[in-house]
Amino acid sequence: MRWGYGRPVNIYTDLERPPLRAAALRRALVVPGGLWTDLRVVEETGSTNADAAAAARAGAAEGLVIVAERQTAGRGRLGRQWQSPPRAGLALSILLRPAVPSARWGWLPLLTGVALAEAVRRVARLDAYLKWPNDLLLQGDRKTAGILAEGVGDGAVVVGIGLNTTLREHELPRPDATSLALAGAASADRDPLLRALLRAFEEVYGRWQAGDEAGLREAYLFHCGTIGRRVRVELPGGATLSGIATGVDTDGRLQVTDPGGLVHAVAAGDVVHVRADAGPETTG
């Protein structure tokens, strides 16, 4: 806020994209006994994941959240870029130090997806659903969010989330993308979305740490739009698997039943939802 002719003038001319208020967010979320230990809002950065990883290497505690008003070099899976105009989305990273064996860390993108879907459904009132393992989709498989989990050293994980909130049609990074506003959200306000996301994440992360993977698996299956779909999975190394996505196992791996009836457990791969009557619908 600045002053002109004796009156306050708002420097943010795009009223659909107000800045986040870091102090208010910290008062609401960084509470004694809770997961969140620090919440930083930065005006601009290359990558919140890179910033959180650097903080982890410097000894930062679990529960650090870094949110960027503008991210210039955000990354998704497989090296894809994730960018948007200033304050047109949520770009944040969470630093975790899970007290569970690293063999179970494959659940982190999935439980983050559950928290994100629940937050969007609660605040935006949209029928959001997940594409295994890391995308949030709306309206005919249009991507509105992505998740990237990266290990840092031996005991830390950084989970990055990018959510399109108020991007307009001409600002979308790809033709199969959308934003909450374009999808008709009841609210695309980043402040309540961030609060709902972090509170939902704290709840599902606590359940995961306590060993409730059965409950989380049930929640993930409820939100996942991949299950029951014909899919093509582009596997590491160049191989391809086609079939029906029939479930998620106890390790969070996608179960794909091939035309011969053999069930494959996929730990990593690029999933394409395929229509029976046409070509691929979406890839993420």
C-alpha cells in the first residue's frame, strides 16, 4: 500500500490476485504442538523446492513451508516446468523429516494429493480428482495442480505443490490445463486454500506416520480418477504398459491389469488416461 493525494492506493491492480499475508498465515498455522514450524512467503524465487532443500541441508526443522508469489523455475515430474503469472496460483514446498522407513516414502505424493483434493473440494466446491501419482484434475481430465516429492540427504523430503488458482485461458501453460477460476470455483482465494491444504496435510501426514495406511489407501481410492480407467503407462527405460488401472497396493503402487489378466504393480511411470473410442485423453 502506498499513499497518493492523501489517500491510500493499492499497488496490486489485479484485485483477483491479492498478495498472501505471511503474518496472518503464521498466526493461524504455526501453533505449539503442530506440524508447521515456520511459514515463509517470498515475493519471487526460482524454485521453492530448491529453497526448501537448501534449508533442509542447513538443518531446518520439519514443518517449514515456503510459498512463492512468483516462481520462475518451478519443476514438475520428468523435468517439466511449472510456471504462472505472479499470484495466479499457489506455489509452495514443505520440508518433512518422516519418522518412518524410507521404503514407505512413496506414499508422500499420494497423501499430499488427498490433502489437496480435499482442500479444493472444501474451498472451491469443485469435483477435483487425482491422477496417479501426482496430478489434480478437473473437468474432463484438465490438469490444475501437480505434486513433486524429492529426497534430500538421508532423512528429509521436500514436497512441492503447484496449483493454478486464477489463471486465465491465455495464461495456461498447456492446452489440457485449467485453473480453479476457469472451472467455476466458488472461491479461488489462495489464503483459505492454503490454510485448508496445510490443515488437511497435517491430518493425513499424522495418520500416515501413525501407520494408518489402510485408511489413507481408502481415502486415496475415493479421490483417484485413474482407478477403473484404461491407461497407458510409460515406464522408466522406455517400456510401455497398457491395461486397466484396478487399484493401489499397500506401498502406493498403481496396479494395472494387462489384457492377459496379469496384474502389474507400477512404482514409477507416466500415466496416460485413454478413452475407448479415441486417442489419449491426458498425460501428466
